[in-house]
Amino acid sequence: MLLLAISTLGAAAAPIRVTVWDERQPKQLQAYTNYLGNQIAAHLRTVAGLEVKSVGITDPDQGLSAATLDDSDVLIWWGHVRHKDISNAKAKEIVSRIKDGKLSMICLHSAHWSEPFVEAMRERAREDAQKAVPAGTQIEFITPPRFGAPKADAPLTPHTEMTTSADGKPLAKVTLPTCCFPSWREDGAPSHVTTLLPEHPIAKGIPAHWDIPHTEMYSDPFHVPKPDALIFTEKWDKGEHFQSGCAWTVGKGKVFYFRPGHESYSIYTEALPLKVVENAVLWMGKK
């Protein structure tokens, strides 16, 4: 019994291992003295129970070696102009770990178009389709082109069309998500965030309404699978709105998308965005 108690205590004390991956775009230095990812990592190192490393695309193996991924419970991802430099094979490797419950992932701002996030959302769309279509229905998954923004009136993806195959059997044609939205505006106008799920662990200590003084605008609809939890929404004075804090399960793991984080605005020097990321790490990395 004593040995069991000691073992349980040791397991509870194990730190959450966090890897912050950052494209380290030079434009970030307009707002951060040492890149956005390093800024987030520095904050997380002040949080008890976390073991944090910061890596980037210029590191060996692009900072994404198998050893690094194996040594991570939570992967935080920021990318913008170099999404194509990350292979789909590497994204599948990351998503495989998520599906197995070995890794969770937080994607920030323009990482909505990163290879790992797109692969995770398309995997979730496959899971949803397989649960939703009637038994005996064939499924054909259609992969839309990468890096094409949808028009405002385009059918929302993922999208399922029920039809009949050439041999007369029921067929579901599932268009996978583009993981984008119709419009954006880089004018630095403030956004107004509403916390929809104040009891969610990611919203712990976050007010019901709060502002980000300078940010880029993204406008719904966001072409992703329906979130398991929509925690934050965001709106702008010109009328746009966006699903700004979305959480999904993918297999046995978790994925969280948080919209704020444009590279030339110092959003991750502000207390509330950092608190959201901190909360997400603590929740998603829980053993």
C-alpha cells in the first residue's frame, strides 16, 4: 500500500512537457524582442508544473525530431508564411501521436493553415463522417486544394453530399475542410472577445468580456469541423465576427485553436491571451 501511494504521488508530480514551435518569422521582431514563440515559452516557464522548450523551423530537423515529439505532452504551434516547408508526412506523424493520446496541440492565429492543424481537422472530419453516415454507406473523401480562401457564400466545409455509386450503393461524398475563412484585414483595429464557456478549464480566470487592443481581423465562416467546445468568440467594430477559441478531440487527443497572435502586434505580451494559452496547456497536458 505504501509503495502504491509513493508511486501515485510520483506520477501526479510529473511535469507537463511543453514544446513551443515557432516559424520565427523576422517580422515578429517588430513586436517581440526575441520572437513570439520564445515570449510564450518564457511565460510558461513561470507556471508551476510545466517543463518548457522553445524550438523553431531553423533548428535541426525543423525542431520536430521524433525525440522532441516523444518528449512532449503539448505542442504549441505558430506559423504563417512557411507552412509549405513542413511536410505532410511530418504533419501525419504529429497527428498520429494526437490520435493515440500521446500529444495534444494548440494552434495560434495563422497556424489555421499549418500542415499539422489541417491534417488534424481533416482527420476529425473523417471520424465525424464515419460516425454520421448510415451503415453500409460507402464514403469518398474529397481533398480540397490547399491555400485557397473560400468565398463568403461557398458551402461550408467539411461538407457531405449523399449520392449513389456506380454500382447502385449509397455513397457519401465528403469534402474535407479547407481550414480557412473568406476574409481578413490587417489594420490593427481592436477586437472584442466574449467568453462563452466560463466553466471550461481554458476559460479559468478569464473575464466574460475583454478586448485585444490591436489585432488582425478574421471573418467567419471558419471552414473546420464543428468544435466540441466553442469557448471564445471575437467581433470587430465594423461588424465581423469569428470563432476564436475552439476545442476538439481527435482520436484520444485534444486540439485547441486560438485565433489571436498576429506577428506584428504584441498580443502575447498581454496577460489574458497568455492566460488562455497557459490554461490550455494545463488542461490538455494533464496526465
